[in-house]
Amino acid sequence: EEQLVESGGGLVEAGGSLRLSCVASGFTLDDYGIGWFRQAPGEEREGVSCIGSLDGSTYYADSVKGRFTISRDNAKNTVSLQMNNLKPEDTAVYYCHAPGPDFWGQGTQVTVSS
């Protein structure tokens, strides 16, 4: 079965760090660009970051630029999101997405306390 599985979420104090991982099974992740999205309660899902498949080019939303870093390890079929200096407004469910085949993971909760 083709799927994406996120992990690494949790509860952290403001200023802390978390590292999210998105592991693909059933297909090769390096064939696709991968994006991270988040959705806070009562809010629309928003794009956070993405990484290209060929050149590894990256994009960050202004709200996370300078704090988050996306990377990929094709040998492990994994895309990671390193999140530093977390703020309460980063609290959300984080999802990874492969737009090519339109696969979404189930999400991982990130909660940042003030």
C-alpha cells in the first residue's frame, strides 16, 4: 500500500525544537517534490515548506523562514522538517504531501506552550 507516515510531533515549550519526519512506503519518495502543511483548529490548511525532487530547491512560508529547515534523505525514503525556536502560533497538525500522486499523511500534532 502506498502511503506517507508522519512522526515526531509532540508538546514543547516556546523556543524549543522538534524534528518531524515523513516516511514513504510503497513508492519512491525521491521521484516527487514533497510539501509540509499545517492546520490549526478552526483554520484552513496552509503550506509551510516544500522541497523539489530534482534539484532539492526549497520554499518556506514567511512565518517559518529562518526557523524551519526541510531536507530529504532519499536513501531512507524520508523528508524531514527541523523546527527551531518554536512559537505558540506554530501549534497545529502537520501533514506531509506528495502532490504528484496526491498522497497525504495522517498528520502529527505539534503543540507549543507559552
